[in-house]
Amino acid sequence: MDVDLRKLRYFVAVAEELHFGRAAVRLHIAQPVLSRQIRALEGELHAQLFQRDKRSTSLTDAGRQLLEDARPLLAAAEALRRRVATAARGTSTFTVAFMPGITVTDAVRELTAQHPGVTVELLRTTWEDQTDVLHDGRADVSVVRLPIDRRGLSVRPLFREPRVAVLRTDHRLAGKESVRVADLAGEHVLNNPDAVPEWRDVADELRDGPTRPRREFRSVEEKLEHVATGEGIAVIPLSTSAYYTRPDVAHVPVEDLPPNEVCLAWVASRRSRLVFEFAEIMALNSV
């Protein structure tokens, strides 16, 4: 049996929304059509994917397994479509993704000097999508900040750098030469907890009371706006703090957080000569 990618896309939408109505709106199709497609997929796989009642929709064990496997499969299909479309246009492009505070200018210049016929495009990423852009083909390589999900990726270390806490300038600790996690354990940290697992683990032990709900930020600038208005604090790498300076926030080193690790990542199955050449260039420029 061949797996229908369209049905998989429908399934992922329902699995992420856990609501057939919202998923139908997201997919721009009628809800009865979506329900029929999901039932057809369940029939093809001989597995029930959702538990439904009048009040809720939830994934079965089979549904959770399919969701785990479907996301990378759909991303790989999208990556294939992008690369074929690029080849059909007769253009040669190489896309480098990078996180805020990281500079790739020298490496890009060196690559274009070696391959003048290649157009190098740059794509700025966030913590949320720094590896997604590899899996779905938006980028050929991505300069990432660990930790990341390494599944399906080749990852090459580049350098490490200290991390700092970003505080409002009138914060009680803003003038300190350095702080420790315990000093700020009671603060509302605006980072994704997975981005600073060491902070999360120590702070959870020391914090009194419940944690506040976390929201996602689309950029460093947006996060700093919330720091400046007293919504919380952030932990960012030193290079990012140097790049995004503003008079209403202070940067204080956190002495007991390990350095942030910066790496170059690409899809492990790729055999592009440009990928390997760029990896070598980045490694030499990071020494």
C-alpha cells in the first residue's frame, strides 16, 4: 500500500489542532470531507488514529506514532519539491540559515568566490524553526544553537560562547558583575525551557509557586521588548547580547550556565558538494 501524502497532511492538521472543525478551516476544506479522508486513512492503515466523543478529540497510540513519523516524511516531500523546482528553473542556489547574533558573511563570501555561478541566499531562523528549515528544504545548511533534535541531521561543532541574562535596567541585579541561576530562580524566564535546560532544572527546584504560562516570540527584538516592559527576563548568548543593544535593558553574565554551543547542521542524507565545502569553510573560520 502506498501512503497518500495528502491524507497525511490532513491527519497532521487534525492531530495538531485536536479539533476537526479547526483543522478543516486550516486546510480550507469542508469538515465532512476531512472526516471522510481521515476514516479512509484509518482504513488503509488498519488502525484507529483518533478517539472522539462529543467534547474532545485525542490521539490513540497509533495516532501518536503516525504523527511522529508523518512530520519528517512530509517535510522531506516538501524539500524534494523545492529542490526539483529549483533544478527545473535552471538556477543554482545555496541557502544558509542562521540564528540571531551569528555572522556568516565571511564564509558566504568565500563560498561565492569559489563558486561564482552559485547564488547564496540567507535565511534568518528562530529557536522554533532552526532545524525545520533543513527538513522542509528551505535551507541547505543551518547554523544552529544547541540543544536541537539531531535525528536525521549531520551536526558539526563550530564554537562555544558564554550566556548572559537580559534584565530591565532598574532590576535589582542589573548592576552586578555576574549572577547565578539561583539569584534569578524566581523570575519569569521568557525563553523556551528547552533552550536553557540547565536553567529550567535548577530554577524549578528553587522556585516558589506556580510557573507562568510561556509564550512564543518571533524575534529577539520582540523578546527584548517584553524584558524592557518588565514582563520577565531572558537568557541569550553573548554574541546576541552584543548585537542587540538598547539602553533600557542590561546584560549580566550567568556564571553557572555552561556555554552555548554553535554548530552547523544539514540533512544527513544530502550528498551535495556545496554542503561539505561550506562546512569546511565554516569550521576553518571558527578556529
